[in-house]
Amino acid sequence: MNDPVLAQRLLWARRGTAYFARKLSELRDEEFDEQTRLPGWTRRHLIAHVGYNARAIARLVEWAATGVETPMYSSPQARAEEIEKGATLRPFALRALAEHAAVHLNVLWRDLPAERWSEKVRTAQGRIVPASETPWMRAREVWIHAVDLDNGASFHDFEPELLDALLADVTGLWQRKQQGPSLVLRPTDRESAEYRVEVEGSAPRAVRGSTADLVRWVTGRGAVELEADGGELPRLGRWL
């Protein structure tokens, strides 16, 4: 593959899939009913979501391959209903869903011709992106939701380059949307690195911490061992 960015994103997606699968395999069936780190979702909901997300992203890859529009979901309501229904599946069926959907998506990526990776598709949020964005979309899902399973996965397990990419992704989105608050994120384990969100009308506040802890915070998974100018951490908006 001649595109190093795409190759890296595919690698992150595949490694993240393996990481999620490992954490899932460590759960006993009776633990599927326990809560995750996501309010209102049990592990059943989360596992169903991750499986159906692979199917949804696969539809985007098929769109790029064929030119026939196949949206991720027919509507936000249909997506929510699919997850609720999936959460009622028996544990063996949920495990099979997560595994088989991931394998199918990987096959579609493998077989997508080089010239089709630039084909435009539409995300569930309505963004128009090239198909080459789909591995990154999946990488975010599997890595972060592995932590959400709440059985030992940690942002500190993520490789440094992935953490850097996640920080850049979140702050870049907030900057484009002009979504406050204004921030300067300064990872204490990266020499001279900083990530800025500058929103008109507000002065940026600096927040320091390890890259892993900053990623945890900006993705809405809580604040641990962070320091902010002025004492209290700024209140963040949604990421996705």
C-alpha cells in the first residue's frame, strides 16, 4: 500500500479490533448484564453497538466499492433501536456478532481497489469523507469502547502515536466547529507538544497531564491527574 497514513489507520483498526476482542473474551457471560462506563448502557448494549458499527462502516466501504449509496444507518432512531434489540441477544450471539462483523469489514478493506479509497461517503453525522477515513472511524470505536467495557482496559495501553492522533482529532473537530471552551492541552510526556482550541471571544486555558489522561478527558471518560490553569478543569462539550 502506497499511502502510509491509510496503512497506519488500518493497522490501528486491526490492532484495536484485537484489543477489544481480548477484553471481550475475558468477560464471563453473566458479566454482560453489568454497566459500562457509558451511562445507560450495559455491556450487552456496548457489544451490540461495536458489532453493528462494523456492519455500518462496512456499508460505507461497499458504497465506495460499488458507487451505490448505502448509508451507515437509515436514521438515528433505527440505529438506537438496533442497539436495543441487539442487547437482548444471548451472550454467544453477541460474541459472534462482534467477531463476524469485524472479520467481514476487514475483508472489505482488504479487497477494496486502490483507486476506490478516495471515493466519497457520508458518515452518520453527515460528514462527507473519503473511504480512507473508515479505518480511522473504526479504530476510534474499538480502542475507546474497549475501555468502556470497564474490565481493565486503559488509555495507557494505547500506543503513543494513536494517543497523539486522538488528541489531534478531538481538538481539530472542536476547532472546526468553534466549540468551546478555548483550550491549550499540554501533554507532560511529549516534549513541546500542545493542542489548541481557539474559540472567538474566550481566552484559552491550559490543561496539563499525560497524553493518555488528556485523551481520556477530552473523549468524555473522566478526569484523572490533570492540572488546569486557574484550578478547576474547564467544562467540555461533546466530542462525537
